[in-house]
Amino acid sequence: MDSQDQNDIIETLNKYAHQFNAMVHDVLSRKQSSEDTAAMFDPEKLMHLLSRDVEVDSAKLVKAQMDFMRQQTELWQQATKAMLGEKAHDVVTEDKEDRRFSHTDWHDNPVFSYLKQAYLINSQMLQGMIESMHFKDPKSAEQVKFYTRQYINSVSPTNYLLSNPEVCEEILKSKGQNMVKGIENFMRDLEQSPLEAFKITQTDMAAFTLGENLATTPGKVVYQNELIQLIHYQPKKTKTYSSPILFVPPFINKYYILDLDKRKSVVNGLLEEGHSVFMISWVNPGPELADRDFVSYMKEGPLEALDVVCDITGQDKVNMVGFCVGGTLLSMTAAYLRAKGDERIGSMTLLTTLLDFSEPGEVGNYLTDQALPIMEQNAEIKGVYDGRILGLSFSLLRENNLFWSYFINNYLKGKDPAAFDILYWNSDATNITAACFKQYIRTTYWENKLKDPGAVVIDGVPIDLSKIDMPVYFLSTLADHIVLWQGAYKGTQLVSGDTRFVLAGSGHLAGVINPTKTGKYPHWVNPDLPSDAAAWFDGATKHEGSWWPDWYRWLRLHDETTTTAPKPGKHKAYPGIEDAPGSYVMKRLD
């Protein structure tokens, strides 16, 4: 590299490095309040949690401090050896699963090796301090651990321009232009972010178009109201199973996670098996729908859709499928209908669904006495709870994979993210109406009322999940960070119908979207349903490959009769309004 190139790089560094770091710090630590998720990386949040009622195990604390001092001393000794060209060994190493330090310089280069090890030693020291503390409130303990992890990962040397060897290589390779492109990428994302949360681009948003390379299964929108469009898919068989399938997807996301490309489409898989399939597509609401609460979503969603499906097909039994919060909504609907003597739901499938919210997982760390009123006030002011805030919150449950890796790629390296259909869907945020957000969060995560018979009453009808006496298929995923499978398993103890619980490999999305022919994740089956999730797993049998065939067999077990498949849009009362995927799903927030 000649002197002119070196001067150009130094000039670019001087011009952009300070500016970039200042902007990023301002955004990531911005505080609308002390509990705002936008302040996730602010150490003051952690200090606030640590100020609560806590006892310190002095022996553990002293040990953590002594280990820290010993490791720091040894690190200096080994770093000195390395600088003098002598052979040195690592004092501490990262976990095998930690991909942040995969570049060879983190081990071979004395400077970067020192930075990495110093960071790991400090991280262990901080974690050791937290482990020495005993909180009277178990929830506070979980929150402290959660925010400690967030803080530790936010200050990793991989997240800074000049302390990441991969970024340094990019600076030399591009003569500093990666910083220029990184700032452009950062400003683009900042412009598309709500005030309360930073929305980072995770995929090439221009690579996908709904109806062209996502959500392509042919069908017609045959019904709509202010909250939903109902899609009736074109059957693939002349004769289909008599009981149609109606999906209730989560209203906090778009439905097409269930209909990605042809190979990964849950909808397409069912159609090829000979089922007649309907799908609810939720509106992306604005403030004009602020007063629609969780009960409104039930009435204008699965209840109205069920009426339409029965009218179109002429069937008196429908197999209903709920995904995540859609499954929670469906379960409330089923209990409501059963209490009224309505038996049209022939079976129910619940995909990664909580009914008992006593184990909410890390999502529960966002809900505190201070945070919840602020979140509710935010929703009241806007008329909706912004889906981009939810998107950031979920991404930060796996911060290194779903936030910091893109932070490094997009802003430090100045690269554009690759095209990935699931992450495109994940970035396609959906609002929740203010009334629904407040009622849902309070009823489920905060007060956990749904599991208690009669604690929720709708139009004088007490909701009792034990009234769910139809067959129920529970599907959870082993590495789910949003719906812990142990928490989802508790739902099997609340319903009274013939129940099957299946555990799939991988996480909240990939574990569900695991096609028959190409599915790479296994699943576990145990026909017994002991009260304890661990006991269920101890008795479970592992099966390689997708869980879909097991589900198909279960559906056939409860209804093998066939009928002539109705064609979408041909019913006189429900003519086709527009082609699938419909217009409701097209509304974006960015």
C-alpha cells in the first residue's frame, strides 16, 4: 500500500470513525424512559435493577474477584511473551458456540488476542458478581441476568470499528469506504425506525415480493372485515378430506410464515396431502382501530372465519390450527364455543403456543411494574403498539445472532445483508391495536388468567380451557426462545380432549417450518402426558426428520372421509374479492 492510500484511509478514519460511533451510541442508549426497550444497551438500566433488595454471598463475590485478578495477571504475562515473539498460551477461550471470534487474528494476532481475552475475563467477572447475588424476587434475578448478558454482549470488541480484525481488513480493502457505506446503511435504518426502537435491516428487502416469490400458493380472498381477510386456497385434489383446515396465525406477524416458497409452505404441504385449507390474514392496523381489543380479535377473527368456512364447505366440523399468539386466541375461542354448546371445531392444533404463562421465557423480562404502564401509555397515545418495537424486542432475545451480527455486517463492514425469506418475514412488522395489546398482555403474561377457569369472562360466558374436549395436537420446539417448550407443555394439562404433544428440533420458526422432504430437524414423541415436562422428555422417543408426517397421520386419524373440494370464490354468498395473498398483508410499516 502506497503512502497516498494510507493517507486516504487515515483521513476517512478521522472523518467518519468518531461521527459514526457518536451516532450509534446516541441511538442505542436513547431513553424515552428508564424502562424503554430502546435503552437496552444502557448500563443505567442494569444499575436500576441491582439497586433492588438483594443479598450478596461474600464468599462467591471474593472468589470472582480473586479469579479476575489472577486471570488478568496471567493475561499480562502471556501478552508480554507474545509481544516479545515468545510462545504464549490463551488464559481464557470462548465457548465453542460463540461465532464472534472465528477470525484467525483473534488467536494469532497478539493485540486482538489480548482484546478478546480481556473482554472474556471481564465478562466472567461480571457474571460471577451477578451469581454471587441472591434476590428475594426471582423475577428480578432473571431480569438482572438478562440485562447483564445484554450489556456484556453490547461491549464486545467485535462491535467496534478498530477492535474487530474483520472490520480492519475491510477498511484496508475498501480504503475506508466501508465506513461511508456503513453510515449510509445506518442512516437508512434510522429513518425507518420508530422513536422508541432501532430497526436494523436483516435481509435484502428488495429480494422478495409477496405473490411472486413469497406467499404464492393460489387462492382467493373470499371474505373480509376490518380485522381480517379470509383466504381460501385452490385445492390440489378433486376429492379432499371432509373437514377443512382453518389457520389462525399470530396477529403480531404476517400470516405468510406459513406460506413461504412452495417447498417450505405449510399450506402447500396440506394441500398436497388432500386437505381443503383456509387462512386468516390479519390487517396491519392503524389508530382508527385502536378500540379493537383481544375479544374483538376473537369475534372478528376465528369466530367469523369459522362461520364463513362452514358456509362455503357445507361441513359442520373444522380442524383449526393456531400459531403462537394465534394459538392462544384459538384456545380461548374454542373454550368460548364449547361453553355455548358449539361443537364445530373438530380438532385443534397448537403450534408453539402458551396457555399457561407461568413460564413466559425471556419475553417476561420486558414486563415490569415500571415498564408495562409505559408500554400501555405508548399504545394509547399512538392507537397501536408499534410492531417494530416488538421486532427489536424479539431480536434481542438472541442478540448476537439477530442484532449484533447484522450491526457488524451492515454498519462496520458496510455490507448489505443477504436475501433470506424468513428474515424478510421477520422484518415485516405488524402493529397491534392499543386495546388488544393492553388486554392481551394483562390477561396472559401479566395476570396469567387464561389457565384459571372463569377468570376470563366474555359476554357472560366464563372461559374454562378444560371445556376443550376435542382432539388437540401440541407442537413445540426444543430451542424456542419466545415460547419455552416446557411452558407450552403445561397446556396439555389444561385441556380435556385426546391430546398429543410433539417436540421438534430447532427454534420458534425453523422448527415449525420443517418440510417433509427436506426437513433436517428431528422430533420427539411420547404418547404419555405426565404432569412434568422433564418426565415427558425422559420418556420420549427421538425420530429423525420432519414432524409434518406425524401431524398428517394424526389429522387422518380423526377424519378420513372425503368430499368434493369446493372451489375458491365460487360460492354465491362469498365470491372472490381478490387473489391471494390479498391486500391486508401488503401493508408495511417501513
